[in-house]
Amino acid sequence: MTEPNITSGELNIATGELIGLWLQLFVTGAYLMYLPRCAIALWRDWKARSSPLWLPLACALMFILTMSDLTLGLVRAYQAFHVNAGQLADPLTYYLDSRTPLNLTKNVANIVLPLILDAIIVYRTYVIWEMQVKVIAIPAFLVLVNLVFGVLALIALPLGRMEASGLVSSFTLQYYYITTFCLNVLCSGLIWWKIWSITSGVFRFSSLSQYWSRGSVMSQVLDVLMQSAAIYCAYLLVLIFSCRTSVFFMFVNPFPAVSMLIFSMLIVRARDTRAASVDHPSFSTTVRFRRDSHCMDIQQTRVHNIDLEAAQGTHNNTHPQ
């Protein structure tokens, strides 16, 4: 096999892995900047009993997976580009071997992390739709389908054929990302619609310009949901369309860090929005994992408060403002 020149700009798997590792370092740094604020938010909510125990545990597990993926990427890069005396570096041959223990372990992190995020967004949808099982029937089915695709991808990737230009046998992995994309679009749409339908009564108390003003907590909530869902789904589309090319490796390496950065930003911005709802009680819509229903009354101008950060036994209690 003729070794391509990595410095010539030829975009093969080795080049894609190297660029992807650099992007992964950059995004991981951004994620670590948000991590303390995210941890503080989770700690305060847990102390206030407004967050279930599994949420910080899930975040800790995803943090371990993200940092393990980065560590494995650094070790693989060192082994690929390491040069002994009298030898030439051959990173392409190294990365073409998909059966190495480090590569197999890295695949686990890339598959398991999206599955955890899929389960969380389905649970959020379940909570905000007042525990209606029929609403999450399709999303739950997609999670099970994706679990099957994930296991098949872990089995198929080491057995698949790889060329310098990219993955040749990647259909299972592509189906995995397509299912994840459909699931997130569906759940984000359901959450957005539920918040919109509950808070639409605010129009009776304020003008359209006031409702969508910069200080409106409702608009902030929808912005948080739309932006996080749009970024994550757009990234999934990039993975789907590049799955059979070497460009895929530029984006799959930062994927765990990108996922956790978006998730952490959602938690941090949710707390900021919740603080704003305290300052503006007439627009008390927050983004958490627990739902408290505030019935709207024209005389008392009460609104619904949707809480997506915990799922306690008080989901359907009614509290007048």
C-alpha cells in the first residue's frame, strides 16, 4: 500500500482523525468551562429535592464517558504518529485497523452516550406530558430500536471494511444516527408544543409585543429548547451525511463533547430562566425535569409552571400564586 502524505492536505482517515481530535480538544475545553456551573445547579436542585438522584448520576456517567473518549483519542493519536528511530510514521495503517482494543473501547463511548441522552429526552417528554404513556409510545419504541442499532453497530464496526477514504460498511451506524435524529426531533417538538399550548393563555393578559419581548421568560424557554435541539440535530445530520467518508472522523471525535456541552448549557440556561421566573412571576415558565401545574385564572392571573429537571411525586399538585 502506498502511504499518502498526511502533510499534503489529502483528506483520508488519518487526517480526519487528527483534525477531529483537535476539534474534540477545543469543544471539551468549552464543556469543562460550563461543567462547574452545571454541577452547582445540579447540587442545589438535589439539596432542594427538586432533582432526582439519577440525574446527577447520569451526568457523572456521561462525564466519565466523554473524558474517557478524549483520553482514548489522545492515546490512539500518540500510537499512530509515534516514530521510533529509523522508522517512518504510518498513521493511516494504524487507523485502518478497526479491531484494536482502544478503537473498540472508543466505539462504546460514542454509542452509549447518545443512548443515555435519548433516554433523558424521552423521560423529559414523559414528565411534561403529565405521565401520558401514549404520548411517548413512539419515542420509547425509537429508543429500543436505537439500542438494537447501537449493539449491531458495535458488532459490525470491527468487522466492517475500511478504506483510506472512509468507512465502507457503515449502514448500521448510519441507521443509528438517523434514529437518534428522528427521536430528538420528535421529542423536542412534543416538548415545545406542550409548553406553547399551556402558556398560550398569557396572550389574554399581554400584548403580542410584550409577550415576545426580551424579558419574556416564555420566549427564553422556547429559545433554550429550539437552540439546543437545532444544534444537536444539525450535528447529527452532519454525521449522517458524512458517515461513509473520511470527513465523518472529523465530526465523530468531538461528538461526545459537543453532546455534553449542549446538555450542560441547557441545564445552566434552565437555571437562569428559572431565576428570571422568580423576578417575573407572571411569566413563571421554567425548564426543569419536574412538572408543577399552576392553573391559570383570569382574576388571579396565574400561569402554568413546567418543570423539567426532576420527577417527584408532586407532578400534578396545583398551587395558586
